[in-house]
Amino acid sequence: MLVICVITAVIVFVVYTVIKFQIEEWIEESRMSRLSLKRHDASNEELESNDLFPKRASDTIEISSDESNCSVDHKIVEIDEEPKASSTLNQIYDPETLLNFQKSTDSIQSDEDIEAPLFHTNSKPGTSMFGWNQQRTYSRSTTKNHNDSDSSTDSNQGSSLFQHKQDHKKLKSIHNIEPQSKSKLKEEPVPEVGIHHEQLISGIRVKLPVKPYSCQVAVMNKLIQGCVKKENCLLESPTGSGKTLALLCGALAWHDHYVAEVEKLKKTLRDAVGDHDLADKQCESNDRNWFDELNKKCSDLNDTDEHSDVDDYIEVTSKQLKIPKIYYGTRTHKQIEQVVRELRKTCYKHKKMTILSSREHTCIQESTRNKTDLCNELLDPTKRDSCPYYNESNKKIIANFPAVESRGLKSVWDIEDLVAIGKNDGLCPYFAARSLMEQADIIFCPYNYIVDPDIRESIQLNLKDQVIILDEAHNIEDICREVASVTFREDHLTAAAHECESLGKQRTADFTVYNTLKLYIEKLVKFLKSITLEQRDYNNDNLSSPYWTGTELHELFDMHNLGQSAYSTFLAASNAAISDLKKAKDENKTYLKSVKPVISQSTKIVIEHLMFTIRMITSEEYVNDYRACVIENTVNDFKYASDNTWYSTKKKEQRARSLKLLCMNPGVIFSPLANNARSIILASGTLTPVLSFQSELNTPFVHVLNTGHVIPKEQVYATCVPKGPNGIHLKANYQNVNSWGFQDELGKMLLDICESVPHGVLCFFSSYNVMHTQMDRWKSNFTWNRITAVKEVFIEPRYSGDLTAIMKEYREVIEETSSGPRGKINGALFLAVFRGKVAEGIDFKDDEARCVVTVGIPYGVRKDPVIDMKLKYNDMNVKRGLLRGSDWYSIQAFRALNQALGRCLRHIHDWGAVLLVDERFLQPENKQKLPKWVKTMWIRHNEYNLREDLRNFVAKQKAKERKEIGVI
């Protein structure tokens, strides 16, 4: 009986304890819910009080980085975190998917770097951002698995099964994440996860898939300020610091905020008008007459509304209702793929996007011909053949988002996805992508689409009041000068004249138009052939005239009847011919097939470039920004006009003369673009030195950022190598690189590096000639044999088309030797040049680049006529704000150097050595021009001890890797 009583008492006590515990949990959860609701309401009030263009005030929260060169102090406010949910996502995603996401993420930072989290779900110290507890498999391949988070919470936090389930429910409700099967997840290269971190930056809430580095917060802070205030930004953040993710999340968070504010304004106007449909329609059109009517209807608001002047309020509102688009430009189509992968990780997948790309990437015609030429030919209204994939009956089938989404296009897609739909339905992906641009929030494209006015016109790209992000924009000055320069080759001119002559005969009513074009172009060819040329560079057989200023070219045109007397008639004839072409295209669209022939696309380009040339050399504003010359060189695609066609091409080398009109001022192209856009953001891992951007581009950049690296200092060995193992000083100027003493010392030093550093070593030279000169010497003194005994050696080809196969073989060698030497071979050595594809366009991951060696400072060839003219041009225009020629010359060299240095370190877990071989880097003025991350990690040595130092550095990194394997 006593036993029964004891058992009963125990049961009652247990039941009472459980009930009490659950009631306490319920009360606590209710309290937390109320607190969360208050925070939510407060947040909403804060957002509702923000203006569409938030101004800096005492209560504005702005985040900046301790790594940035910011002159403004920023307030940082911490807000209570949501309830933690440790290891919750382990129940949602399988281990392999979580591991893949970790590997794909390169933007996590420790807690001490970020001080203002609004919301995150990270859990325990030393674990991943998901708080997982399972062991991680460490791969010894060239692409390693990395734990990309080191955020923490209280380590002694315990949770009952009941609490764990409640946390799981909360997390699911917050993130709207549905459990998925393993098989489905494995189909996705990057798991689609919800928001894990939210942060208030410059008054706007930014949602990120991971906890950001402080440098990412600094990038987003500057970008948002630029977008809000309609100002331009220069943002430098090293490769591997999550720059792309920061640019995307910052820009799209601002866009979301802008859209929300516009919707509020529209609601106010709808309520005032009463007719919502009419209000919406007029809001979109920004019709001033409608706003005048609204002003009258709202006259009674003067006494009750907070806006004292309704007319001013409506005037401002009308300008705010148009939502800007975001144009994200990269250098290559390959980089667009990488940006799209980053977008796929974010919670901004709801944004409508499209990708503008070349026909070579999107045309689905089965042909070996140049796709651009083929497309232009098939769209030519005078030709019988037309494109079956793009015509009046099918061009609009996939011209909008509902249409492509119904065919399986995901919210975030890549070019291959759209091409697959095009092939499946027999519809043109190239023009479909362009059609989607009208409805898209963010448009990705190679940035020459944005910079080049000809391309903008051809694809009808309107950048008025839009936000433009140009990533990898370190070469933007050179690109703008190239875009503003034109070349006229005599065979192209002759073919265009021949075509105009033929059109004059066929279009008798328009004979004067086409005959005028023909005569002008023929006189230009005659001018080219009349100029006396001389050999100015004895390293090649090219001939050149003296270089003329724009004013001098104008005078030469006058002397050869190409000038003022002929300009007006030529320009009028050019406009008429281009108008005929446009009219023929319009008639073709309405099924009224034009019977009259018109100029081809090639002739149109020649005529437009001639019109551009005339406009520049007759403009008081731009005439002094140009230089010109006539050159003669050998070409292998000389074009011969014939009676049967526009031209025929014979595979035969031929001498050809060309007129070159060279732009010295990139602001000719960039400044009008910047003045038209809402905000331009130039971003790169290598903008240093930044002094030239504002003066060269003739554009103010209010927000300038230069961040440090996220990689810990102990994982980098950065130093200058002023002398070699025999004590010979290494100064890689023009005189020394051709001396045997320098070449022998450099070879011995490179051998020390190859024997001390396993895996991949990259070595950059100032030119192909310098590189091959060193190699020839090493082969003659047997240094080459000793290097090839420990490293497979690869050499960058002069033509980028040959690089793909070389890179494939290089990576195979790195893969084969990643777990240990293959015989005596411990990796590979890649010899390359500054400004080449390897230095600026190739991504070397982990073991592919454990050491970067740079030989000298890559100054341009001083006697190059173009460089010489640019130096003199800058010296002549210092009063206009341009840098002196010598300063510009130095900046271009260091920017190329810094770009090569960035090949080594790609993410927070990476490690490597950066060796600058030249004693000139001991000079403070030269060291100052290096990237911030190199300067902060700089190691100074008085004596040459490179072999031992590198071996100790490598041993330390390898020991760390082994320790990680043991711990994880």
C-alpha cells in the first residue's frame, strides 16, 4: 500500500511539474510574442516615417566598416535578437546540401566585426552559420570544403525537446522554409534558403543569407547612400570579401524600400482621386495634367494635411513614382553566371531579372557562321530569307515574365535556362531577354552594353534615372577611351562606297543621297592613300603618319575637300540612308515587304562612325580630346568589293591603310552616362590608386571606399624581395631585365620559391618579350631544368583563344599533386604577363595559386605613340583637373600590378604568399600605391631568407589544415 502511495505521489509530482513547465513555457512564449510584435510595430512605424529619400538625422542608423576610409562617424545600434534556434536547419536540409551551401558562401564574418544585428539565427561558437553539429568531411582536392562561418551565441544554452520543437516551428514561420526531400535538394547546386540575417544600414533594412563581414556592411552602406542621394560611388573590396553579394543585397534592399514608398504615395493619390484604376494608370504615366487635376481635388487638404503646399507635394510625388531599374554590368558573360549564383542565395529572388547577352551566347540557329552577322542578315528586310525563330507571329510569345515562367523559367535564371526554352519552343532567346528588360527590376549584362552608346541605341537601352553598377570596373577608363575611338580601314570604306554606288543605281529617286555618300567615302580613301608614312617602330613592319590633334585633322579634311564644305551634305545624306533602313524595317514588320534595297548593317556602322568623327572634330568641347593618324599594316581578312555582292573575302594577307581617331579623354563617353543616370557605382577588388577616376571620367564620386581583406593576417605572407640569394639587387627596370646578372638571380630566386611552395605558383612579367628573354637565359644556364624538375611549367599564350586548353592542363596537374608530390613534381608554375587574361580574367582557387610572384612594375611602353600622346594630353589639361601625365602613367602601372596580386587569395579560408620582386617597393611612395590589404599584411625583411621563410609559412598553413581536420 505504501509503495502504491509513493508511486501515486511521484506520478502526481511529475504531472504537476510537466504542466507547470509547459505553462511557464507558454507564458514566456506569449511574452516574447508580445515583445516581438512591439518590435515589429516599432519597425513598421520607423519605416513608415522614412521619406522616400531618407535624410541623415540624429536617429538615422548607419553602418560603416572599421576597415574603410570613412570620414563620417556612424551610429551603431544593437536590437534584441529573435529567439535562437540552434541546429534547426539540420532537420530541414540534409548534410550534403548544407555542406554544398557552406562551400558556395564566401561572406561570413565573426561577431566582433559586426556590431548591429537586427535579426539572425546563428547559434554556437566555432560552428557554421546553421549551427550544425555533424562532422565535416575535409577534401584534399583543389576546391576544398570550407566552414564559412564563425559566428557564435552562448555556448551553455541548453534546450529541451519541447523547446527545440518550438524553435523549429518559429524558424519555419519566420523563414517560410518548407522541408524538402534529399533528392530534390541535390538537384540544386545552391540550396534555396531563407533570410538568416537582417541589418539596418543607412536607414534601410537589408536581408542577407549569411552574416556579413564588416567590409560587406561598409560596401552596402556606401552603395545605399549613393542610391538614396543620387550620388556616385567608388567601392574597392578585395576578391573573396563577398563584394558581389553585398552589391546585390544592398541595391535590391534599397529597391524594395523605394518600391514600398512609391506604393504608399500611390495609395495617397488613389484615396485623393477616388478612381483607383484611373489613378494607377496616371501614376505610371506621371501625367502632369492629371496631377493638376488632383491638385484641385485636394485643395481642401491645405487645412488638414501635413503638407502645407499641395502643389509642391504633388510635384515631388510625380517625380518619385517612376521606379528605377538596376543595371548590373560585369566584364564578361562568365562573370554574369557567378553574379546570378550569388543572387540565387538571397531572399531577393522575387525580383524580376533578365540577362542581356550577345547572339553568340543566345542564338539558337544551327550554324558555324558568326551569329551576329547571320542574325543581321536574316533580319534584313531586303533579303528573302528570314529567321523562323523571330518574326511577327512568334516574337511576342515569350516576351513577358508570365509566359517564360509558365514554360519553367525559375525566378533566378541563367542564359542557358532561357536558351533551353527557346530551343524547346522554337523561339528566339536573344530578343526574348531584351523584351523582358521592360518589366525587369534588375538587368545583368556585360558592361560594354551600358558604356557603348552604339550598343545602347541598338538594343534601345534607356538609362535615364537608373542605377548602374559596374563590377570589375578597374579598366573602365581604358574601355571608355576605346569606345570613343574609331578606325576606318580602306577596304571597309571601299566596300561601303561600292554598296552606295549600287544603291544609287537601284533607287533612282534617291540617287543624290547615295551618290553623295559614295563620293565622300571615296575622297576619304584617296586621302588615306595620299599620306606619307614612315616606319616608327623597328620591332614590326607597321608604317605610320605623324599624330595630329583633332584641330589638325579638321584642317587636313578641309584641304582634301572632306571638311566644312562637304559636312552638311554628307550628314544629310547619311541621315536619309539610315532613315530608309529604319523605314524598310518598319514596313517589314507590317508585312509590307520593301522592294527597295537599303544599306547593310556594316555600311550603316561605317556611316555612323563617320558622322561621329565629324561631330567630334567640329565640336569646340571635344576637338582637343582627340588625336589621329594614318597607319599601314598587314591584315589577313582584306575585303574585296565585287559586282555580285557587298564584298567578298579572300583568305590572303594584304597591306591595308587605316585612319585612326583616338580619344584621350574617357569622360567623353562616361560623363554623359553619369549625368543621365541616377547613380553609378564602380566596384572592383582593385581600384587602387583611385586618384584618376574622378579626373579621367569627368565625374564626381562622393562615396569612396577602400576596405581591408577578410583573410586573417597569419594566412598571408606578403613582402618585397629586393635582392636574390646571391645578394644581387633586383630592380626590374628596362636596362636590368636584359642583363645576365639580373636574369640569373631571378632564376635562382624563382627556383627557391618552386622548391619551397607546393601546388600552384603564378609569376607575372611586364611583357611577353621580357618573359621569353628570362626563359631563354634560364634554359641556357640550366636553371630551367632545375625548375621543371619540381614544377610543371605553363606559359600564357599571346592569343587568348589558346588559353582554355592550357588552363585545363594546369588545373589537372594541380589536382593530381594536391594530396602530395607526383614523383618529384610538387605542383605547377604558370608564367604570365600583367594585363593579360591570366592576370585579370582567370579565377585561381585554393591550391591553384599558393604563391603570386610579380616581377617589376608594369609601366607601359613609354615610346608607344598612344601612351606618349596621352601623357602630353594630360600635361596640357592639368588646369581642367586632370592628373599630370607622369602621375597618370604611374597609376596605370600600379593598377595592373594590383590586379595580378589579387589572383592569390579568394576566400576567408585561403592562404598564400605574395612576393613583389623589385627593390623599388621599399620606397614609401611605391608601397603606398599597393592595395590596403597588402600594406596591412606587409612583412619587412633585411636579409634574403626566402627559402626558409616560405617553408615555415607553408608548414604552418599545412599544420592548421591538419588541425582543422582533426577538430571537425
